[in-house]
Amino acid sequence: MARRLKSDQVLFLATLLLVAVSVVMVYSASAVWAFKRFNQPYLFLTKQAMWAALGIAVLRVIMKIDYRHYRQPAVIWTIVGITSVGLIAVFFSPAVKGSHRWLGLGMMGIQPSEFAKLAAILFAAAVLERRMHRIDEPYYALAPIGILAVFFMGLIYLEPDLGTAIALLLILSAMVFTAGLGYRYLIGLALCGIPVVLSLAMGAAYRRRRLLSFLYPREDAQSTGYQVIQSIIAVATGGLTGKGFMASEQKLLFLPEPHTDFIYAVISEEFGLIGATVILACFLVIASRGMRVALRAPDSFGALAATGLTTMFALQALVNISVVLGMMPTKGIPLPFVSAGGSSLLVSLVGMGILLNVSQHASATG
């Protein structure tokens, strides 16, 4: 008799908790800002609730699809092709705040760079599974991944979005390391990559200002250092238990667009150290259970895909929370499952659906 497949319930519940927090806190963080700008206090609540409902429905469907279907060349190249078209199409869409990151589809906006991470993870997992027996021959094993990475990262950088481009590089590096690439190659990649990243980071005036504001935020507290200072104030004034739901003061037009990249600051102010720790604990659960799934996956493709997806969640959470706490320069990386934004939420839930499906097969063989 066939064994009934069961997904990782702890991983699933941690995800649902974060999505529930997202809907509630997006409303709390955005109501005043949305009313002042659009005269619609429930605008972002409605959008986030709709994306959350769609994302959960898609998650449940993806959970039931055998992850091994994604290793088929026809599926992989279709995903990569659609993503590539989206990344190119954004340059023909109207700029938003000086950036070409969004592709308008009716009333919805899609951010192709979010989908690029998922496409790159599946592509890399499929290539590495077939070529990892010669992983120490980088030209053979890694050339396809390198070509795709440069193509995706180049388009994302030109949007411009250096933070997402670097995140994509780090995710793929984690997968290649898991596949068994020797330390000497990884060290060489880091030694070559760090100067390039620094030159790109310092190559634009706004990026230089952003870096300087991270190092010396109070030198220009009313301009480049404003976001970081307001975020730290929000976190610091939350205390142990917080000021209470809807009681944040920093979201009252002090912290710019608090429902997106700085939503963790609002959570910290309203629910204090306890609430902030709960969110952090959810991401620690996702990271630990995700790596557990990777270790128990029945094949290399599942293990590598699980590694890439877990790294994507953990890395983005680490960067976002570090920015909120003033530990990193502002990157524009959303908090997975929590920050307002349909593309980020949908991609995160699709990725989690794949990860949960891998966990089902891991439990069946474990």
C-alpha cells in the first residue's frame, strides 16, 4: 500500500503565521499613509489580503505537484523564457521613482526580478544535478549557471536594483557550494566578486550616499540618514511589549512607506521585543526546517532546490531585519511573507509550496 505523503507541518504553520501577520501589519503600517496620499485607508490592506488569498491558494496547489516535474527541460526553459521576457519588458514600461522594476498587468503590478530568483534556483538545481559529478571542472559544470546568472543579474542591475542582483548571486553561490565546489574556487570567486560589487555600489551617486548614510547616519539626519534613524527610533521605543496594535508613532508619516521595507520596525514598535522575536523565530524555523528538508531530500535536485529556496528566504529576512536595525545599508529587500507587495508574497509562497512538496517526499523516504 502506498505511503501517504505528509508535508512539514511546522514549516507550513510558520509560513501561515507570517502571512497572517503580514495582512494585519500592512494595514496597521499603511492606513494613515494611504489615507493621506490616496484618501483610501484600506487600500494596501485590500491589496495584501487579495495577494495573500491568491498566494495561499497557489501554495496549496504547488504543494501537490511533484517537484521533480520542474527538472524537465521543457518546464525549466519555459520558466526561464517567461522570466527573461518579463525582465526585458520592464524597460518598456513607465519608470516608477526612476526605476524600471514593475510590469503593469491591468490593476496589478508584477516585479519580474522576484520571479527571476525562483527561475534561477530551479535552473541551477537541474544543471547541478546533471553535472555535479564533475563539479570541480567549473567550465563544464557551472558555465550554464554562470551565463544565466550574468544575464539575469545584468538586467536586474540596470533596472536599477543592485540589492536583488547581489541576493541572486549569493543564493546561487550557496547552491554551488552545497553541490560540492571546492573551497579554492569559492574563495577565488569572492576575491574577484567583492571588488566588482564595491565598484558597482560606489559607481552611482545615490548608492554612495546610501553607504555613507549607513556609516554616518546622523551626519545627514534629515536626508540620507532619515530612514535608518526613524527605523531605529521605532524599534527602540517599542520596549519589551510594545505600544500596542495601531499605536506606532513612527509610521505617522515619519517612516517613509512603513508597510514595505520597514514593516519590521513597525512590528517592533507596536509589539516590542516579544513581537519582533516571534517574527525572527518564524524565520529561524523556516531556515532550520528548510535545511532539514534539503538534507533529507531523496535526490540531488530536491536537495539543491530546497537549499536555494531556504537560502532565498533566510537571506532576504537577514538583510531586511539588518537594515531595519541599522546593521546594513538600505537595500530595498522586502521581508519575505510579511512586507507589502504582491510579487514578493506570491513568489515566496510558490517557493514555499515547492519546498513543502520536497518535504513530503523526504518524509516518505525518511
